[in-house]
Amino acid sequence: MQRSRKELLAHVLWLGGSPCSGKSSIARLLATGGQLRTYHCDDEFPKHQQRLTPRQQPTMHKWTITAWDELWMQPPGILLDEAISAYREHLSLVVDDLLALPGPTPILAEGTCLLPGDVHALLSRPEQAIWLVPTEGFQRSHYPDRGSWVQDILNQCEQPEQALQNWMDRDVAFARWVEQSAGELGLRLVRVDGKRSIAENAQLVARHFGL
């Protein structure tokens, strides 16, 4: 009898949420003991990019051929809709990867593309997944400091201040969307406001996962 995707992914722990919430840092901390294998969705994107087709991943494909200036000058509402669509397309590629990885070592998958509704359909139990979202104030004050790559992107825009405004407006809206989606499904969500350290948030996530 063929096993369902829920059964095949029962060893996967899902750490999703909005950008700037500390997902990658927390995943690295939780993996230091060697009992978890980590899968970082963003790290796999270059490989996935080679497999994109306009028909199967139309939004992701559009992102790869669109200049940053054109992308970030779109209204935040359109940016949000495109982000949700692109993340959903990306998640399907991520799931293919996870299904191909050998078990039974637990895998901690982390990434923004792990949307609550889509991941919920893959869960064998609620404690397999948790989402982190930054508060608006935390995101707007900390995002520009995430690395030089942020400024490199803005330097390619004719109106960098407006581009950053649209970018942050989109991510704030995405965080709210994730929070609402997780809440409607009864999934665990943690707000990140800077009052707890990365290590403290990692402990909170570890307790949720039962690690």
C-alpha cells in the first residue's frame, strides 16, 4: 500500500514565517547538536531556479527575469499577491526535495515559502510546525541591517527609498497574512519583537518541537 505524503514527511519539522524573524539563525542553533538535518529553502533556490518553467512556476519565473527596479515599484498589494503565489510554487519544489532525502533522521526545514495552509496539509501532528513573524516595528528597523545584499538590490532601483517602502509594506502585509492563516488553522505562531534573543527564541521553538 502506497504511503501518503503525510506519512512520508512525518520526520520533517517545519519552521516558517515572514522574513526578518530569525528562522535561519534558529535552525542553525537547533542543528548544532547533530540530531537534526537542516534544509534551508533559500539555499536551495539557485538549484530550483534551473528547473523553473513559465508554465509550471509562472510567478517565480517572472521574478527571475524582472529587474529589481520594476519589481519593487509595483504596488504593495500586487507584491503581496505575487509573493504568496511564488512561495506556493517554491514550496512544491521544496516538498519534492524533502521526499527525496533519506530518512529516518529528523529534518528541520525552514523558509519563508512554508505557507501555513499548504504545510498544514502535510502535517501528521500540529507540533511538527511553527511560524515566526516579526512585528512591524522590528522589521522596519532591522531589515536594512540584514546584510549588504539589501543595499545592493536598492542600488539597482531609480527610487531606492520608495522601493524599500514598497518592499517593507509587502513584508509587513505578508506577516499579517501568515499570522491570520496560522490562527485560522490553529497552528503555533510566535511574534518576534526583539525582546527575546535569538537563543531564547530557539529554545521556545525547540520546546514546541519537543527537542
